[in-house]
Amino acid sequence: MSNPLEPPVDAQQAADRSSPAGERESPASRTGSAPVVSVIVPVHNAGVLLNDALNSIFAQRDAPAFEVIVVDDRSDDPATLGVLSDLADARVRVIQSDQRPGPAGARNAGIAQARGEWLAFLDADDRWPQASLAQRFQVAQGFDGVRWIAGRHADWDALNDTLTEPENPLRNRIGSRRNSATGTRIQDPELELGGPPFLRLGAMLIHRDALAKAGGFDTRFRYGEDWLLWLKLALGEKLVYQDAISLHLRRHAGSMTAGLRGLDQGWRVTLHALAQPGFRMIRPRLRWTLARQFANAANGFRDHGHWFRALGYAIRAVLVVPNSREHWRRIGAMFLPRRGRQKGRTEPTVRRH
């Protein structure tokens, strides 16, 4: 049974999926033209999942000329090394990250090698729908002076090949102004993005000059580094939101394990943002975000049986926003049976990047 969120698969794409990723060419390499978009794919021990990501890139329809830069962030497992070896051809560039380990450094290394005017990013375990790049680029051409486009994403259960859409507060607030073809300009993106992250880097298209002005990705952080970049972009750029699914975000056991690590570390980037003078206007929202991250960490560690760490995070949430009934309820829920505390549960908001 087909999923209504899944784009139709034509005969050519079916053939592509059955072939090694290295046997196809990007528009830029096929025509010899200079790329308009550089697609940067950081990879660390992703194994054969990388093939799914690359296959989805090269299945893009009506896309502008693009190049693909795969950045190896010190992978050491045989499966990943084998895939990378097969990719070493004119169709795609494979480079080694020479920066600090982590997704931020790998992306910065790819940016330094990029030739395109626009930059797009895709994690090695995710994929794009067929029209993703073309739709985002079309929106970019429709607004003068806009250098930052963001689409929606859907959570992808790769095991069952099903898609579900998570909550998107920005989409709800835009309401009837949503437009999948032309996009919707967001006048004050810093006010929208100061809360817990609900947009995804893999669904964005960013002009290289805008990204350079924002300073690139902060390599001090392994979690939340993309959200910090969005906050910096929001200080000087207008965001155009496109109401179309641009990314399938893979959910699997590895991402859930990394998610627990993210809960334990992702709040650090919010604490950093609170200390930055440029974010003074959104500090109240950042404090709520920090409290919610602490509360989510409390939920995550509680569910994994780490009670003392969970209680510590719950107390932190209350200390950050002491007048929040929600966070006081969370502390009480720590001592209730599982059935009695499901109602107030909030899912983790930090994912491995």
C-alpha cells in the first residue's frame, strides 16, 4: 500500500535504486556546467545507508546543476570505507575532513570545497523526495534578496518504508498563508526559531554568502550546531518557508541511541546562545527552550532507568523557569507508575546531526 506522503516512483528511479549509486551522474558532471548548488553529505560510519542518501540525490527531478561533496569524518568501519571507495569518481567528490571531528567540522570542510552559489546538506542516513531540490530552488528564485529557504520534513520509518509528519509550530502559525509553490516569507525568523528545533538542515537551501556571514557551523558543539547556525542566520537574513516535504528523516535504533546522547548534551548550545549579546531579544524564549530541553532529558533518562540523572534534569528545568507548572508536574510524574505519567510526556527534541 502506497504512503500518501511518498512521491511516486517511476521506472527510471526504480532502475536507479537497483544500481550502485556510483553508476549515475549529477547534472553538473553530466553536462560539464558549473554547479549552481553544492550538496554536502557528511558521513561517519554510515555504512550502506549512505547509498540511500546518494540515490535520492541523483533521483532529483528538474533540479538545477549540482555537485555532490561527500565528507568522510574519519570513518573506520569496512562497510562505509567500501561505499566511499566506490564513489571516488568524477560524479561525486569524496574528501577527508581536516577539521575538528563531528558534523560541524565535516560540513565546514565541505563548504570550503564547494563551488556552488547555493548550499544544501543531507545527512548520510536520510533521503530527499524526488522534487526536493527543484522545489526549494524554485522558491529561492521567487524572492529578491532572500538567501535562506526551509521546507518541511517527515519522519521516515525505513524498516516499513512509511512516513509520518511531526508537529510543526511554524506551519501551524502561518495557517492559510502557506504556499508550497512560492513559499511564505517569515519576517522575524529569530522569534520563530528561538524555541525547540522543529526545522531540519536537510530541508534547507542556503546561499553561500549568507552562510559565510553567519560564520558557518560552530565546531565546539556536536549536538544542536545546526540550530545555532539558524539563530545566527536569523540575525541578518529573512527566511522563506516552503510548505512542501523536502526531507525524509530516517528513524532507526542508531538514531534513538544518539538521541539519548543528544539529550545529555544538546542543551549546552542553548546555554551558549543565552550568553550571546546578539540574542538578547529572544532570551526569554531561549530560557523556555533550555527548560524544555532539561525536561526532555529528564524524560529520556527516566525511561532508560537512570533515575538520579532524570531527577537532576527535572530540577534544572524548574530552576530555569520556576513558575512553570508543567515542569513541576514533571518532577511529580517521576515517581508515578508509567501509565500514570504518559499524559504529560514530551518527546525528545534533539537528534543526532
